[in-house]
Amino acid sequence: MSKPIGVIVLAALATTACHHQNGIAPASDIALLPYPETPEGGVVDTYFGNKVPDPYRWLENDTARDTKAWVDAQNEVTNGYLEQIPFRKAIYDRLEELWNYEKYTAPFKEGSYTYFYKNDGLQNQHVLYRRHGEDGEAEVFLDPNKFSEDGTTSLAGIAFSKDGSLVAYQISEGGSDWRKVIVIRAEDKSIVGDTLVDVKFSGLAWHGNTGFYYSSYDKPREGSTLAGITDQHKLYFHRLDTPQDEDVLIFGGSHTPRRYIDAYLTDDERFLVISAANTTTGNELYIRDLSKPDNAIVQVVDNFEKNHGIIDHAGDTLFIYTNLDAPNGRIVAVDARNPAVENWRDFIPETANVLSPSTGGGKIFANYLKDATSLVHQYNRKGELERVIELPDVGSASGFSAKPGDKMLYYSFTSYIYPPTIFKYDIGTGKSELYNASRVDFDPSLYESRQVFYRSKDGTEIPMIITHKKGLKLDGNNPALLYGYGGFNISLTPSFSISTIILLEQGGVYAVANLRGGGEYGEQWHLSGTKRQKQNVFDDFIAAAEYLIREQYTTPGKLGIAGGSNGGLLVGAAMTQRPELFRVALPAVGVLDMLRYHKFTAGAGWAYDYGTADDDEAMFAYLYTYSPYHALKSGTVYPATLVMTADHDDRVVPAHSFKFAARLQQYHRGEAPVLIRIETKAGHGAGKPTAMIIAEQADKWAFLFQNTGVTYNPK
């Protein structure tokens, strides 16, 4: 492995902003301040006899004064560059204009009220409203914009008691995964009891009006609470009007150590369902029949090999979603008094498409993925298909859930050129009607979005959806952004993005590849992109870029790549393996140090997908080969890179991005900028205020356009 060399200092160049009559052209030269000096420490780790230097280990200490000074210095350089891009302000203004329209979510009923979220346009957080029945006058119920002055405290989850009279809601401060829980009475919004603290990765499950179940970890006692390992999840029951330290431990902790524990109740509150896992894939399943207070917790599934969840029950019959012996998923039925796996019987068998079920109005809705787009079937409680629901277009449908007695439900439909639209669905007749259309300033008739299939390095056929203006000339001269994820069984389905309008309006191409490692084609698709098959994911992404170039959608000099979290790893791996293939790289909140990712927060739970460097020598060698932080090579010309992270990210700690950016700045030998943008008072992404999102997206597009030579034409 090449040792780090000295700090690269790029000569500052005079700024020349050229404004054309029909647009604002990129500046021919932008002054780039010298990169901050990043001192190298002498840390060397030994893996199976292999010595691996980690000179920037000190940046893992996010609370240290030196780290904070480094962050400030990096942001100064980055902001100094971005401020000189002549069209940055015009992009920001256009994004603000696009964002400024009323946005609604689908309504839901609790007690005698109908609730819905609404944003007037540029509010930092959506506001929760309610009205009596469906037609009463709307009133503000909870306004998260008043939680903090700068909008960085968000509403991170809410749960109503069955009768709708009590509400428990979670708040997140600065984007952290650590939550506080506040309980209020729905009628007058008066607070009940004390605020719960140190809640993490938790739902809230009410049992009557006595209290609710929630999950949390002990906060790390040493070092940073943002980066410290959180290992043993604990399920508690909180009884109202009692102190949190008297909450009863139900499951987990040292008695049954599990890394992730989730709990919920069936609609009639008879069964408590507990899901326990040590990684992000595969879970044990438990139930407790709450009809008798002395009933014990009963284990339904005693291993972590597959995924399972109870979706409903009828009397003593449980309906369980599982991918056991069904890689694409199925629903089985079993008697709750003897729920062992050997007693399961098929209720809705596996199909060729991946299943994601929900319930409502006494029906089961099977939302299937067919080549990464939605296909929804409605079944009755006998397991009989009643209808295939007619959707408005090819895209993504979500929200097919309701209470057992409901006659109507609401679902949302979207695609890359179909803004999110809410439909009201009659469960009895199967008829949909428009409930709320998007008011975004976008004309879908001007654009097209089509799915293509290309072959990866090993011949596997990969789907990709490409979106652009109608009549696009395929001459290789179009700016393009390729987006991907490829991990954790997560499926990328068509969804509308306000931000992407900026690229499409400029004649750009937006491409999303459905890579292996995701869930688009079930368990096997996921597994073929995990551990020592992870390179398949990177090969799929690289092959997508080669397809776009081969078919003359774009050229390497006009092509950017983007991804966040596991997608940040994807971008980091692609740009280090094929730096000449891309002009711009945008890795966001990425997992970039693959040798140490499991040393922070709940990162050890990602080992199902990644493996760890501690497993064995072969796994270490595999990870070391592609780990973006370690794969950087001295003297290499890398793409223009804008690493993006946040100082409160306690899921993928910012040290990943800090260390990667430091080494990239030292090793890079091209003239293109390699910068890091570090958001303050923000986390992994959830709950980020609108103003912060718009600023971040404006910087992203300005950086992409500036470094692909695009002339920005204000609308």
C-alpha cells in the first residue's frame, strides 16, 4: 500500500464569470484555496499479519477540538469554491421556486379525527393537521417548525392509542437517531407524564391507554454518544405517569442480547409481536398473547436466517409474511397456539414477483415488484384473489393500509415523471378516484422515462430507468447523473424528485440502476451483492455507466455519479476502481472505511451484507481491496468530487467521509476539485429542514454543472 504523501496545494486561479445571453456559462477558472493540512498520525493496524496504516484515525474523534477545527477549515475551502460558481444562486432560486407549493400526505383516521401532514411550501418541517371527520375545518395539531428556532428538530414518529385519545410522538434533534418521546392527550394537547429520553431505532406500540412499548439502547458511556457502539437493544413497557427508570424490561438486554428489537401489536391488541435480529437481514419472531396477563412470550421462529413478520390474525389464526422457502416472499397461516414453522401452511403462495403485503378493511393487499415497479393485488381472508388494482400508470404505489373496519383507504402513486399524487380507494368496489394532485411546477408531457436492460460484467441482466426530455439527441453531449444503491435488500422504485427537475430542465439525463444487493428481485438478488459478491454491485454500476456512454446518452466528461449511505460506498468504490469513467462523483454519508465500519454505533449489524475484516483473512483481503478509503492510490487523477456528510450523523459516522476526503486530497493529482461539504446540526438525512435540503441540492447541481461544462439556463 502506498504511504500518504504531502498535502496537495492547488494554485489559486483568477475567477472569470462569463454570462451568455441564453444562460449562465461555467466560469473558465475558479479560485480554489489550498486544501487544509491534515496531519498524519502513526496508527497502524495488523490484520492477519498484514499491516494497514490509518493515518487519519484521529478524525474519528468527532468531539475533539482538532477535528472541529479541521471541519471548519474544510467547509471554508468548499464554500469558497462553491460561492464562485456563477449560476449557484440561480439554481438555488429555481429550487426554492420549485419547492414552494403546498404538499400533502395521505390522511389517516384516529378516534373521531382525520389527520394529515401539510407543508405550505417552504416550511422547514411538515405540519400535522387534523379535522373532525373527513370534512371538518382543519386545525394545526403539531407544528414541528416550533420545536426549534432553526428547524433542525423534527417530528420523527407518532403513535395514537387505539381510541385516538392519547398520542406519543418522537422528536429528533439535529438529525440524530437518538429520540425523545412526549405523550399528550389528543383532545387538548396537554402533556402526560415526563419526556422519555435515549430512545433509538424504535416504534411506539400502545396497549390500551395504560402505556406503550418502545425500544432503546444504553447510551455509550465513553467517548462520543454519536459514534459509540450501540449493541444491546432493549424492549420496554412504559406505563403512563411513571418515571422512565421504572419502565419494565420485556425483552433484550443481557437476558436475550439482540442488536435490533422491534415490537408492535395486532389491531385488536391481542398479540404483542416481537422481532429480534443481530443484522439488517434475518430475524427471530416471538408473540405474547395479551388476553391473559400471565401468558409467556412464545418463540415462533428460532433463527436469524430469513425475514418474517405477522401482518394480521383472525381469531387464533396468524397470517405471517416470510421468505422462508420463498425467496420472493409469501404469506402463511398458522394457529397461534402452535405457531412453529413446521405447522405453517401457504395462504398466499410465492410468485415470480417480490411481495410486500399490507392490510385494511378486512383485506390483504399484496404489493408486488415487477421489474422494480408496482403491481397490487387484493385478497380476501380466504386467500382468494379479488382483483388486480388498476394503477394510474407504471410506477410506485404505496399506502395500501387501513383499519379493519374502514371502507376506504388512501394510496400514493409516483414515478420519475409523475409527481406524488394521492388517490382515494373504495375497498369494496376497487375504484380509485383522485384525492390530491401535486401542484409542483412540472409538465410531465415534456419528458419521458423508460426502462432498459443491460448486461453487467458477468452477463447478468440489470434493469435501469432513464429519464430525460422528449426528443433528446443521443449525441453523447448530454450531462447525466447516474444514481444507485445496491444493498440491504432495499429496492429503488420510481419516485419523483423536485431536485432532479433542475437536471431535466437543462436537457440532462437522470438514470437509476437497480443493482444487485437490492431487493428488486428477491432474496437471491440481494445475496448476489453481499459479502464476497459485493463486487457484483460495483460492476453493475460501472456497466450502467458504460451503457449510457455506449448508447450516446452522455460521455465520461459529462457523467456524474451519486449515491448515499450504502450508495456512498458504491460511488466511492466506482470512482476508485474506474476514475477515468466519470467526471463528477457525489458520495453522500457514505460507508467508506470498510475495515472499521463495524466499530461505530450499530454498524456491526451491517455485517450480513458486508462481512467484517475480523472474520477471516479472506474476508479482510476482500474488503481491503475495495474499501474506498484504502483503495485510493497516490498520484491518480480522480473525478471532481464533492463528499457530503453531516456532523450529527450517528448512523454512518462522519469519520468515514472525513478520512476519505483527507486521503483523496493528498493523493489526487488532477486539477478538478476534491472537496467535502460538512453540514452542521444534521444527521443521516431524516428530518432535515427544507432550507438545508435546498441549499445542499443547489450546491450539488452547481458542482456537477460547473465540472461538466454545462451552461445553466434559468427557466
